[in-house]
Amino acid sequence: MSGGKKAVRLLIKLVSTARTGYFYVTEKNPRNTPWKLRLIKFDPKVGRHVLFEEQKLK
């Protein structure tokens, strides 16, 4: 057996700022990106690209 390090990746939820309740679940490495993610992604409930912000996955 090798003594490799275990990867530290957290599951996060990206919630639409259009207040539709739509969200994506993804993961990130908090060591490389300690800030909250903000991505522009497609929200099918409004039919266009909007800003999604990171929240903790419960």
C-alpha cells in the first residue's frame, strides 16, 4: 500500500440568483478556491443564463 494523501473536495450547491429555486450540485477543492464560487449558468425555469452563487449542501 502506498501512503498517498486523501483528496479534500467538498460537495457544494450552486443556487440561482433569479430566485427560481433551481440549483446545481458540484464539488470544489477549498484549498485551491477558498472563496465562494459565482458562475453564470443556464437556468431552465427562466430560459436564460443567470448568476449562480455557492451555498453549503445540507
